[in-house]
Amino acid sequence: MKTATLIFPHQIYRDLSLIDKTSVVFLIEESLFFKEYNFHKQKIAFHRATMKFYEKHLKISGFKTVYIESKTKLCELDYLFDSFVKKGFRLVNIFNVSDNWLEKKIKNQSKKIKLAWRESQIFINSKDEILDFFKKEKKTFFQTSFYIQERKKRKILIDGKGPVGGEWSFDKMNRKKYPKNLKPPRVKLAEKTAYHIEAKNYVAKYFNKNFGEIHIDYPVTFEGADLWLEEFFRFRFFDFGLYEDAIVEKESFLNHSIISPLLNVGLLSPMDVVKKSIYFGTKNNIPINSIEGFVRQIIGWREFIRGVYLAKGSQERTTNFWRHKRPLPNTFYTGETGMPPIDQTIKKIIKTGYSHHIERLMIMSNFFLLCEINPDHIYQWFMEVYIDSYDWVMVPNVYGMGVYADGGVFSTKPYISGSNYIKKMSDYSSGKWEDVWNGLFWRFMHKNKAVLSKNPRVSLILGNLNRMNDEKLQKHIETADDFLKTLK
């Protein structure tokens, strides 16, 4: 039987035994990954470089390959599947795509050919394993319960009696501000390869008007990914835990691993990363709060978010709990809002396609929610600007964790704050931006008081609102309204 295997940009798997060697392997720059939105140039280049590397890797390993570029008709699945039928293919092997839209496209366009679905390799849990916890009839899911279950099931950081160190989570230790005179550890950027250079030229030719700058700082081969991870272990892992939530105005990476782009396309295996982190951490006396905090990001949060997406993703993306409809202004792409924490974060993203989780949650998402931006526009922004963005990542993180548009499928409260939290965790200077941020915060609390009063986790803040005199509250509201009028 004439067989094809379809490889999408996020399926760069090391284990070639998973691919039918008698099949023709088609690597496709599918339009959802290249043209659906105004994706960051770094992301387009990253996909191009990793796919061209994988094409050569497969050829050297004896596979017959066909590469389909985004500028051709065949990057659209209807044309591609029609061509399969015309060329006599009877079976197409496809790895689970972890993308509801893409899966629907595949099923809708492939009615004349047989599909053989295989398990995705970018997660620890199989689809059936994850759905055993994320049963669709459940209304809410709790990350801590899932995380502990995963630790126990896989015997990760478990000694004879319980969790290593006596605690399941050391998150309370991981909230230090970055010391003023401490120089962040080095991040050795990936050595440029022929794949980097070719991808940069490709983007300059076909995607020159896309968002962001193009430096291609990330590794695009298996060897490069391994070196990147090793650099993190050697130079940033020790204090990763302490400064996990810290924000520095002029720095993008600090002690973070920056492996999410690599995990999300398959250059690194999540379980392999977990095992290596524990081995290195134990051998080199890395503090337990750093080891556990890093492991939790992978088996606790990454796997959890994927489960939420599978169980509730369609529900989340079609829910607008706050009924926010404000369009997202272009200033959130240029970094010209007049709010230093927002503008500086955006300018860093323009250069790198990256920011760490607290900048995403407590600066960008926090501010989007306070400004009442349409959650669909927020989702699109996150999909466009980050190198590690994919539908399974951004639907739960935006509609759920980020702006609580899903009404609390897994977040127990909206993650919002005034300027005090930003000042506490960062080195941003004081300024007029604080008045605007605080005005937006108290306006939001006042406007949504009836809803928020039902949530015991925000009772303390509501108490402060109730004690605020009318004149002060009105001043906050006026300051916020004046700023919101500028968002056009």
C-alpha cells in the first residue's frame, strides 16, 4: 500500500523508529503555523530552520522526503490530500497534532483517504492517560492534585516516605526579587548554522512585514538543543528557584531555561529533560526548590495545560466571562502604550520572541484584563508574539489563567494586581504609570464587585475597596477612564 507520513512544524521527533520507513515523509509548512496570524519573525524562522534540519536528518537516515513550503498551494491541506489521492496514496500516517483547528482541517479534507493516527511525542502522558484525570464531565480541575498524582505515579522526586525535602512544592521560596547588584548569569546563544542562515533569508524574502526582529537566537538541531539544556544546568539552574518570579527591566532570560520552544516542537523530550534535571541537580547539590520548581513547570504545568486543552479547550475559547469587547490597539505591538512595564516587555519580545511566565501573567495578561480587552484579541496577540505559542498552550493560558475568561475552569481567581506587585517583583522605577495601573485595578474591582464578592480568595482586597472613601475611588476611576480613552 502506498503510504505517506505527514510531519507538521511541531513534530521534530528524535525517535525515527516511530516513522514508517516504507512511507514517503512529507514535511509541511502548514498555513496555521506560518500564515494564520502575523507571527513573530523569530517563530517563522525557527520553524523553517528546524524543519529544514529535520528534512536533512531524515534523508541521511534513509527516508524519502518531500518538503512543502508555505508559499505553495500544497501547504493547504485540501490541495495536499487531493494530490495524495491523485498520486495513488492510500494511507497517511499522522501524529496527534494537539490542535483542535488543525485536527478538524485534517479530518474535513481527508475523506477520500485512510488516516492512521499516532501518539504525539512532545508530552509525557498519552492522550488516554491525560484524559483519565481530565474527564470532560468535570467542571473544574486542580493543578496541585494533578501534579502530586503525576509525581506519585512516575516516582519523581519521591523518597521512601513521601516527597523529597518533605514538601510537594517549594513555591513559597521562589518569590525573591532580583538583587540590584547581581549580574544575571550568561545565556550563550545558539551557534549559527546553515539552517539559521537559510531561515533568516527565507523570512526576509517572504515574511518581511511580520511582527518582530529576526536574530534566530535559539538552537534548531538535536545537538544544539542538548547543549542549550546543558548550559542552563551549568550556569542558571542553581538560583532558578529563588528568582523564578523576578522581573528585571532590561533582561529577558535571567535564570530561566528557555527550553519551551524546543520542547514544543520535539527537539527536547520532556521526560528526558526531567530525568536529566534531577540527575544533574542531585549530583551538583542544586537546591531542592530549584529542582522541584523546574520539574513542576514540566510535569505539573505543561502536562496540566495540555489536559485542560483537551478537556475544555473548545469551551474556554468560546467563553467571555467578563463580556470584554475592547479591541486591542496597535500600541501593544509597538510598545508605545506609555506604560513602562508594558512597553519594555513588548520591546524585549520584539527582539527575542520570549518573556518568562510572570511577565506574561502578571504584566501583560494582568494589564489586558484590567483594560477589558477582548479575550479573542488577547489570544491572537499571544499566538503572534511568542516563539513557543501553540493552540494547546495559549487557549488555557489566555482564556483560563491569563484573563479568567473561562470563568474558572482551573484558576481559582483572576490574576490581577495593582502596581505594588510589579514594584515588589521588579526594578521598574516609580512614575505616573503607577497611578494609571492602580486606577485600572480599583476600577475593575469596583465594577466587578458583585461577582468578585463570591470568591473568598479576593475578600481581603475587597475589604480594602469597601474601606476606600468615595473621593479616592472616584479619582482612581477617572484616571483609568482617561487612559482607556487613549486605547484606540
